[in-house]
Amino acid sequence: MRSGLKILDVPEPRGANALRIGERVLMPLAYPRTCDLLDRSGFRVRTIDNSELLKAEAGVTCTSLIFEMASDPFLEPDQRPLELRERFR
């Protein structure tokens, strides 16, 4: 460990193609061992089936939009801060 970072050896080719959103890490279902490694390392993993995009070598990072949100986008609408509930109604 260096500078408070922990390096994880990803067990699958292309398994490091992950996208952090809030407190979660978005991962393709195609990499179950990597998902398990991240889960055991304390990350909150959410998996998606992007198998059709993987055929074109497209991962979750290159098929995403970058945005900022004041809270976790996976929260139910009534659990979001009031200002976000008003804005995204």
C-alpha cells in the first residue's frame, strides 16, 4: 500500500474496466471473479449485463457520461436530499 491506496490484481482480462458512481462500482457481469474481489475488498458492486457492448470491446467507462450529483444516484427518490427531489421530479 502506498499513499493510502491499495492495488488490487484483477483476475480477469479487461476486468479492471469498472466505473465508480457515488459509493458503488459498476461492473459488467462478464467479470464475476473481479466483482467478487472488489466486493471482498469492501466496495459496493453493482453489476450490469453489457454483453452486447463487450462484443464491440466497449466497457462501462467508454459507454458512460460523466456527471456530478450531490448524492448516491442509486438511492430511491424519496431517500435523496430534498433539493435533488425537487430538481429531478
